[in-house]
Amino acid sequence: MHVVLYEADGGVARITINRPEKFNALNREVSLRLQEGLQRAESDPTVRCVVLTGKGKAFSAGQDLSELKGPLTEEIKRILPEQLNPIVTRLRSISKPVIAAVNGIAAGAAANIALCCDIVIAAESATFIQAFSKIGLIPDSGGTYMLPRLVGLQKAAALMMTADSVSATEAARMGMIYKAVPDDKLVFESELLADKLAKMPTKALYLTRRALDESMSAVNFETQLNNEARWQTEASATSDFSEGISAFLEKRPPIFRGE
């Protein structure tokens, strides 16, 4: 059985964690296959949007703790640089927008993997939990960077220290995710969003992420204005920008090609 499924059509790559009997827990094979799937989507010029989701009732229960066989500290030292960090690094560097379609529980590292995607849409029955403190660990996989920037330092600290579960509806209300939708509408809504993004100017979307990431560490407003000018200049050199201008002047819908 393939622990990660990959399919691409219509400009959208769909990457699905496929260990439903283990609530899609992240073992070494899953993590390495996720890395490969993201690299495959990055390398495919026909792919202009990526959807990451889980098979069955869970998005992912997080790191598979049954995999910890050796000295625990050594295992953690191995897992982060080899398995988890490369996933979230790829999510923040891939040149195409990534949607997390959270179909069920997203716990621990998996919750933070979802938050590292550009847009998170979740089924109303889905939950997010920073489960690390329950086993004496700190949040990883980019969680301590992303969550406080999404919900604020106080809320992030409380969620991480208490390991309280957050419903998808509450996550949307507090700005942790884009939106929550009825369970039976998740696939439709995520595909609709993916199709929309796949038809947009791909490089401009990528540069938008770059500008947002830079804003998180910008020293001041002037620094970010300079960052915007740099990325805007790069965006203006694309064929999609030329098409957008032409379409606007000709009063027609633009046909972007991601170039």
C-alpha cells in the first residue's frame, strides 16, 4: 500500500496521506513520501496548485510515537531534521500555492504542517491540537513560528501549554485557518479553491507568500516597503503580468499560464 497518494490533473496536484488505519500518523516512510510528493509537484510545470489532505477520518494524528525505538533523545534529534523540518521547509518554499484540506483531527506536528500551508480549509468536524505538552515536548514543525503570528502570543501560548483541542469553527473564528465548511462540502470547496488558484498568476502568488513571510521579520514599515518593491519588480517581469494588463485594457477575463 502506498502511504502517500499523488495525483495531478487540471493544474492541481493532490497529495493524500494514506494510513487511515493509523489515523495517518507520520512515520518515516510517510514523511519521506510527503517530501517526494511536494518535490514532484514543484518540478512539474503543469502543476499550479497543491492540495494536501488525509485519507479517512483524520488529517493526521501527528508523529507516529510507536516508531521511537532507540534512545528517545537521539530519535528526536534524527526525526526533526530528516523527516519533519524538510516538509514544512518545502511548504514555505514551493513556488506554487498549497491548500491544506483538513478532513479530521490534525494533531502535533500534523497541525503545524497544516498551518505552514498557504490556505487551510477544514471540515467542521475537524480539530486542531498542539499535543506536545502531553508527552513532555515543545511544539515543532514550525508551530512556534506560525501559530503566534496567526492567533497572537497569548492564545498560542495557551493552546500549546494546555494542549486544548480547537474545533475547526473556532480555529476559523480566531484566524488560525481560512474557513470551516460542512464535512460533506470539504472536497468540493477545496477543489473549487484549488481550481481557482491554479488559474491565477502562479509566480505572483508565490511572491505574495515571500512578501508575507518577509513581513513577519521586517524591522520596520520602510523595510517592508522595500521588500514589496523588490518582489513587485520580479512579478512585473512575468508574462502573466503582461496578460493581466492586456486583459484589463481589452475588458476580457485574463488567461494566466503561470509564466
